[in-house]
Amino acid sequence: MIKVVLDTNVLVSAFWTRPGNAGKIIDMVIARQLIPCYNAKVLLEYMEVLNRPKFKFPSSDVNNLLALIKNEGISVITQHSSIPFNDESDRVFYDVATACGAYLITGNLKHYPDEPFILTPGQFLTTAP
């Protein structure tokens, strides 16, 4: 099975546009074709962002997705990487991906180093095994 770390923007995009590429990634997680990797900081960010009042995402949908990620995914312990990040909040996703050998899927490639394991949802769907 393929391990993935999902940047929060992928989850937001999936809730906004379910038939889009991000939604297809979430469908693959739900179908257990992908194994999400996370740590406590990642789960906390998911929870905080997806429950923001401005999004108005149904809390039951958010809770179900987060429970699936937690119950079916892999919780990892990370080492703090030393590479520079413009936004330190992005580092945790990178560190989780490197800790478990996962693809990092994000809608914001410019926030991350240029690494072959960091892909947009569209790139992942067309190039990942």
C-alpha cells in the first residue's frame, strides 16, 4: 500500500470540490488504497482548520474523516528537519512524510523543497504507482 501525508489544503479542497483531484485522493483513503501518515500536530491542524466556521463543513463529515485517518493511518514520531521553511507550520508535514517514507500531497508545492516525493493531487494521481 502507498503511504501518504496530506497537507491540510488537500482536505479543504476535497470538502469543497469532491469530484476534483483532492476528492479522488480522499476517496482512495476511504477505500483504503492509501495509508495516511500523521502525528499529533498534523491531526490538530486538520481539526482546527476543517472546523473553522468560515468553511461550514459538516462536523460529522469532518469527524468521520479524521477518525478514519487516525484509525486506519500510521502515527509516526518525527525528527525536526534542518532544511529552511518559509512557513514553519509546513515543516510538520514534511517531517512526517520523511519519517514514514510517504508521498507528501499538497496544493502548494512552493511551500516545500523540490523533492520527488512531494506532489500535487493531480501529479500524484498521474505519476504515483
